[in-house]
Amino acid sequence: MNILIVEDQPDKKENIELFLHNYYTCSSHLNISTVGSLRGALRALLLCDTYDLILLDMSMPAFDTSSSYFDGSPESYAGHELLEQMKLRGISVPVIVVTQYSSFEGGAVTLEDLSQNFYEEYSKFYFGHVYYNSGNDNWKLDLEQKILGLKVQNEPS
């Protein structure tokens, strides 16, 4: 299983990686790649077409701060931009959004509304969202359910 984690927060990224290693304990073929920006994610997708799953943050810098002169400030909809780029380029790797924001645009757009919009716009590869909260383990249960649903959906009939 090849998984791309698109996440700019080190603690969150580490927690997601740990979850995946625990979840896939029986799999000796778990490869996890990580990037921390929109452009890094797009580059990774264009260079490697073997990802089985993308775990995508919504708010992240557009560019890697180490390789550019940009300040690396997070953009609220960078994750949405990646989904749009995937659609435009015909990339249909399954995506689960993992975000710690329950709303966007100052509360005007809820995570549920955003997710519903993503189901409509990116139905070929969007498989839902997980609300990440480091204060409890609910996100792990939710992510596990999403991954199980993805496995069931991709099984041959």
C-alpha cells in the first residue's frame, strides 16, 4: 500500500503515520510518503503514479518553505486546489481529507458543507473527511472506517 500524506503540521503528520503503521501491521508493503505543501503534493503525484491513497490536509502552504522565498503561510483551501488539479489532470487516486478545522471562511462554510461539495465535484476520487482532534482518538476510528469503506468499494465483485 502506497500512501501520500499531505500535511504541514509535524505532530499531526506523525500521529497519522503512527496510526497507519498500527492499522497496517499485517502489511509488509506499507510505503508512506509525506509532503507539506500544495506544490509538493502536486509534484509527488506527477512523479509517482502508484499511490493507493492520499490523506490530505485542507490548510497548508502553497509552496515548500525550504525551496522558495515564500513565507509558507497556510492557505485555507490549498487542499481544495489539489483536488481541482487532480481533476484537471485526470488523477483519480482516492483522497480522504484529514483536517482539524470544523469550519472555513470565518465559520461561513462548515466542514460538512465543504465535504458535500467535494463529493459532488470530485466523486471519482473523494472518499470523505475526518475531523482531526489531537485531544481524543475519535479521528482514528473515523479514518479506520473510511479506509475500510474504501477497501470494500475497491474489491472486485
